[in-house]
Amino acid sequence: MSDQHEKTSEKSSNVVWHDSRVTPAMREQLNGHCGAVLWFTGLSGAGKSTLANAVEDRLHAMKVHTFVIDGDNVRHGLCADLTFSDDDRVENIRRVGEVAGLFVQAGILTLTAFISPFRADREKVRNIVGERFIEVHCNTALEICESRDVKGLYKKARAGEIADFTGISSPYEPPENPEICVDTGSNDLSACVDQVIDYLIRYQFINR
């Protein structure tokens, strides 16, 4: 990991955790639903952002308090200093996991759309969030993702013009036991949204 990251990992001895008098349970009671993280993972082109935003649209119509943390968007600010090297991918997911954990404490149903290729990194986020972590695998075959590649990223990666590209020159480790596995390669968007919403209702994260 870079020297910059090593420096930012140093902890001050003067930092003390402060508990809020308003608890997560109180916030959830006010909101009328649970806080949780829907962690959408999959290859580039698997439909993570499309599905996350469609699920948010449905949840918003159900008067659920939501927020989408998008993989591209955080690299404009929170993670603007990071590259796509393996070490920086790890740090990218760690930062997002910590932010998502704060949203859960606020009683927000948070949706994230990240390739997040490494199982170990997703497990670290699960450890941060706890039982409110819901892993959603957008399961789409590589050839389908490539056929959807309107930006030409896969073509550039296969030509060696993009280094560390997941699925081509960098590995993707699919979830072994995700809470939700969505066939975003074959099923239409509405059916995929229904699958996610049904899970949230079944396990009482939200009301019908």
C-alpha cells in the first residue's frame, strides 16, 4: 500500500468514541423501517447501478428512506485519491463500508453499487455493518457484460489499454452465499426489483 495510505492509517491517541443519545433504534422507529445495506456486487456491466437505482425508486414510492452510494460517484470525491490497483480497491471498499455503516446507524436503507471483486473485502464490510448487511450478487456472465459494454472498456482491457480490469486482467470472486442472487443477465429489471423487495419484506426490513 502507498505511503499516503500508511500515513492515513495512523491513529491518534486522543480520539474517543462518543455515543449519541438518539439511538439507531429510535431513528428506525421514526422512519418506520430498518436501516440496512444492500450491497450490489458483480462484474462491470452486470447491472448493479441500474438495479440499485430501480430498487431505490420502488422503495421511495413505498416511503422508505434510502440513499444510493454509487461506485463511480465516490471516486469523484471520497475516493478521488485512489487508483484501481488491488491495494486501492481494498481501501475504496473499506471507506465505503464505513460510510454505509454510518447510514445504517441513521436508520437509512442504503444501496451500494460496487464491483467489489474480492470476497475478503466484502466480508470486512459485513463485519462493519453486522446483520444489516445484505449481499446482492448481480449474476451476469462475462460475455453478456461485454455485449453491454457501451463505453468499450472491455475491448480496451483486452487490448491491454486498461490495467487491472476486473474479469479480464484482475479477478472477480463471486459471492459464495449471498443473501440475494439476482440473474441480471436473463431476467428483466422489474422481476429483479421484485426479488430484492420481496426479500426485504420477508425478513422485515421494510413493511409491505
